[in-house]
Amino acid sequence: MKFKFNDIANAISVASGVTLAGILAVGTYVFVNKDAIIEDIKEAAIESVMGGMGGGLTPELPIGTPDLAPPADQAATPAVPPVGGGFGIPN
């Protein structure tokens, strides 16, 4: 079966037109509904942040810092080198 150049050009034109129509439709939808989209994203972000907090300070949360004590097997913090000590490279 032979295709003429005109048939190929027409198929490309139709595909291009459909693509452009889709892009315009999505752009129009976003432009018209941008405030609702932004509000939905804000609500989802706030919910994801607040959801991890358990709804705020409630009686179930411990008071004080007993859970912040370092575990017994934790390594000590490294000592600060003396001033001018640098990386220990000899002069």
C-alpha cells in the first residue's frame, strides 16, 4: 500500500491539532480553577504536617524530656581540637 505525501501531511496536521486542543483545554482548566487547586494543595500540605502532630498538644504526650536522654551505648561527642591545631598536619 502506497501513502501519498499529502496523506502523511494530513495525518500529522490532525495529530498536531489534537495535541494543541488538549494543551489548550488543560491550560484553560488550570487557569479557571487555579484558586481551588491552590487551596486543595494548601489543605493537603497543612493536613500532612498537622497529621504528624497528632492534633496538637494533648494529654497523651509526655511532659518533660525523659525520652531525650542519650542511650547508654551512644558514642561521646568528639573533642574540639585546640585553637591553631587545624587538621593535625605538621608544618
